[in-house]
Amino acid sequence: MSSRIWIDEADAFEKRIPRLAEILIDAVAGGAGVSFMHPLSQTDAEAFWRGQLDGVKAGKTFPVIAEHEGETVGIVLLMKAWAPNQPHRADIAKMLVHGKHRRHGFATHLIGALEDKARDLGLTLLTFDAVAGSGAAKFYERLGFTNVGEIPGYAYSGIGKLDSTCFFYKAL
């Protein structure tokens, strides 16, 4: 069994969009707090990923890809901050591993590669949010990210209730 993690270039990323849409749909159907509601259509999921292409082409968004036996199984986005007064910072977005490939270390390796890329770019601060009390929040805490607090009722879950979110950072 062969697995690898790397940063995708724009052309490869664009070709991967249908599979990334499947991974996003799987995550949303599983209750992940990743900005979308269930059910999520293939068309809408692909539109989201296509919307990331300009950032990838411009060198502002870096898709970190996990592949296992030739199949894309996970992704996380490193998104440089847009604000001129924050050239040292990036957001982490859409940390996704397909359900049948979870609990095999892909997420940990994706975040490790993302942190390496951030350092290579001279970035010193990573930020993001996660559903408070979720498995994702606990995962990030295990990786050394600091939870700086919660906002109650921040976003709707896939079942229509309001979830709290917590904000994280990590200094590199």
C-alpha cells in the first residue's frame, strides 16, 4: 500500500475537483462542520472547489493532498491572509479525509505538510475555527494548536441546530 502527501499545482488541483467534491459531500453527510449543510450536491461541492482555483493559481491558496493507492483521500487548504498587515499569517481550511480512510493518520500527515509549507513561505501564525467540543477540535489540540475561546450559536449543524465554534492558533 502506498500513500503520499504533497502540495497540488493548479492544473492537477483542477483535474481533482470531482473527487474533492465527493470527499466534501462525504464529510458533510457525516456531520462535519465545514460550512455546508446536508444534503450537498455534487454540483455545489464542485463549485466550491472551482472557487478556490484563482487563489491556487495566484499562490495564495495551497491545497495539501493525501493520496492512497492512487486515489485522492484527503485535503487541507493553506490560505494566506489577504490583509496587507498580516503577511505572516494563514488560515487552515477544509481539513477533510474521506470517511473510509479516517483513523489511518492522513489528517495528521496533512497538517504536518501544511505546517512545513507555511514555514517554507515564511509564515509564522496559523488560525482557523472548528465546532466546539468536536472530534476535530480535540484533534487540533492534540497537535499543539491553542484554543482561544468559543462563540455560542455560531453556525448551523447539518441537523439544523446551532453549534458553538472555537478558534485556534498555532505559532510556527
